Amino acid sequence: MLLLGGSAGSFKLLFRLVKLLPHDFNKTVVIIIHRKKNFFSEIEKLFAENSRMLLREISDKDPIDSNAIYIAPANYHTLIEKKGYFSLDVSEAIWYSKPSIDVTFESAADAFGKSCTAILFSGANQDGAEGLLKLRQSGALTIAQHPEDAEMAEMPNAAISIDGAEYILRTTEIFELLQNGT
Amino acid sequence: MREILGKDSNLTTPQLTELIDLVKKIHGFDFSDYTKASLKRRLARIMMLKKLSFYDLKHILVNAPAFFQEFLEEITVNVTEMFRDPAFYKALNTQVVPYLSTYQHTKVWCAGCSSGEEVYSLAILLKEEGLGKKSFIYGTDINTEVLKEARKGIYSLRKIKSYAENYLFTGLPGSITDHFTMMYDAAAIHSELKQNTLFSVHNLISDTIFNEFQMISCRNVFIYFETELQERILDLFYKSLCPLGYLCLGNKETIRSDSFRKKFKVINQKENIYQKIGA
């Protein structure tokens, strides 16, 4: 499972990544991106139209497909269940964010641990840092975007400062890594 | 050695099972079909808030009966908003309310109503559409404490401000503040709206049918339940609805089971509004 988390300044990058992934990527990709609750964005539509992989916004208890991209819906937290499906939660926002990257990362660490790869991108708060650390502690491969490449460096910096990221990679390196398969 | 749950420790699956069994045995509440990852998070949260280790939590659940209400309140998610998902209220208004208005009297059940925001949202909608005098809304929850809040119907101004923004997106003609009496830092829902509501304790897992309804709204409750339990509750809802009655689930909660897909017709796919069909 490949987990991608980002906030302010990560949208364009994630969009480019989604566009790049081949139809036979053969991994579950979960994208958690912060956005406003009543902001009727066309994010999912835009992503789906430009993706070669099956892409969908997560609904409660959706089974996790091994070759698809999933987007965490706005105004819910997305959790990953051991039994192989997603579940949603409307509890308190974390770092003013719902979806919170921490919540998804932590549940992924608990459910699938070392079979996960997680990348934390640009963002203006520290959501995702703790989650990345949990993933790292459970044996996952964890990566932070190099703060110099991030439009908003706070999010990758937060992860780096608590030693949550095993690798700190340049944007070009991240793209190369994903193109060659992780 | 006592283990204190710090930020980076976690409940193990056997510990989770142990707590579920204990709560069931001692307090009669069955959390075994709750969604696990979410339940684990809630338990970890309560342990952190109360600074309890796993053993402390077990001890207090056994020996301090008064603690259980607080536990229940923390374990269940009570985050709610008025007019959450404005598009849902828009769909309700255009696709369901015209049918409800053909009844002499409309009974609505809001299941898992928490502190009442959704009950009052429905009350406002029905009033604005002229059904205020001929509708009645039952709000139920397993949690007695949140029901006390619901009965009060008083919300902070900060919250009302964000509810007003939701309301704006519903396309309803009025203004949310028309239905509140403003106080210094809070707003109280008009008593006229309160008169058409009744809040009481009901446990979806263990309690049964208590009335017949033209509409049931149970939004963002199923997300905490595993699919088998969802189906048991769907059966309860099916039996509690009048013929052609409406069922509203949360934005991301769909009816998955084939047998219930035959018993409910989809009225709005995106907003998960269904209508009871069949015998």
C-alpha cells in the first residue's frame, strides 16, 4: 500500500503523480489531501479523468482493491481496517484537519505496518508527522519531501524533526522512485 | 510493570477484545460489532485524556459504575453539525418533502441524534416548508448525557456561525438565525421548534421498534458499525418505516447488501436517500 499525504502546496504535485502512475501499478494508493468541507471541489473528478488507474473517492466499508487509487473524502477521517476495507469517522478534526493524515497513517501502521510506503508532502501544519513516525516504527518505508522542494515546508519539517522519515527525497527522486515501482 | 499509554503506544487487538467483553458483561453494552480501527482510536483517546493505563481502565470500568456514562460519551463520536452536508438537505427538500406533505401527519425518527443538531435542522427545514405544525421528530441516542444537551437546544455562537454557512449552501429561503433566540455568547432554538421534538434513549443494537415513521434519518452512525450489524439495523429501520417511507443514510454510507437493495429503492444515489418498497 502506498500512502500519500499532503496539504497546502501539494495539490499540483499529487495531480502530476496520479497522472504518472501506470494502469498496472498493482498497488493500493491512498491519497489524503486537506480541503475545506463545503468547498465543492472537483478534485476527485479531475483526478479520475487524468488517472490511468481506477480512481475513486472512499465510501464507508469500501473493500481495498490492490490496484486502485483512493481519495479520502472531505469532512471525514479515513481509517484502514485489518480486514481489508476502509472505514470512515466524523470525530474531532486533528490539527484543524478532517481528513487528518495522522489518522489514516496511524491506522495503516496498525493494519498493514511494514507492507506500507508513505510519503508526506508540502503542507502548512504538522498533521501527518506523528502518523509517519508510527508507520516507520511499524516497519513501513517512510519518506518526506525535501523541505526545500516543498511549497510549504512545515509539514515535511515536522516529520523530519521527530525522525518520522527514513528518507528525505527531492521531488524528482520521488517521481523516479514511483516510476520504477517501489 | 504498569504500562502507561503514551502517544506512541497503542492498544493491542487482544486488549481491545478484553475491553469489549468486559463492557458487555458488566454494563450490557455490546461493542463487538463496532468498526475496530475507529473503536481502538476512541479507547486510546479516553486513556490519554484520563491518563489511564489499560489496567486502570479495566479497573475503573469494573469498580466505578458512574464512570461508565462518561466512557460511553467518549467512546461514541458526538461530533455533529446543523445542516451538515448541505446538498443532502437540498435533496431532501426537493425529492422527499413534497411526498411528506401529502401525509396528514409526518413522524420522523432521527437515530443516533447526539446533541440534537440534526433534529433541529430537520425541524427548521420542515417548518420552512410549511410542515411545522404537522410533523414530529423523535431523536434517539444511547447516550443520556448528549440527550440532555439536545433537549436544551442551546449552541455557542461560534458553532451557529459555522451552521449558518452550511445553511447558506442548502438553498433554503430563510436564515438560520430566524429560528434562534440570541443570548450573549450562545443561541437557543425557538421553543416552537422544540415542541415538535422528543428526545429519548434508544440503543440501535439492543432495542426494538417503538413507532411507525414516514422518514428515518440515521446519518454517520453506520460508519461505526461493521456490515453485519448495519444489516441488522437496516432490518429494524425497514420494519419501522411505513410503506413507501424514506430512509436517509450518511453521505458515504450506502446499502450494500443485495437483500436490502431489493427492499429499498434509491431516491438519491449521491446523498443516500432510499425509499421502502416491497412487502
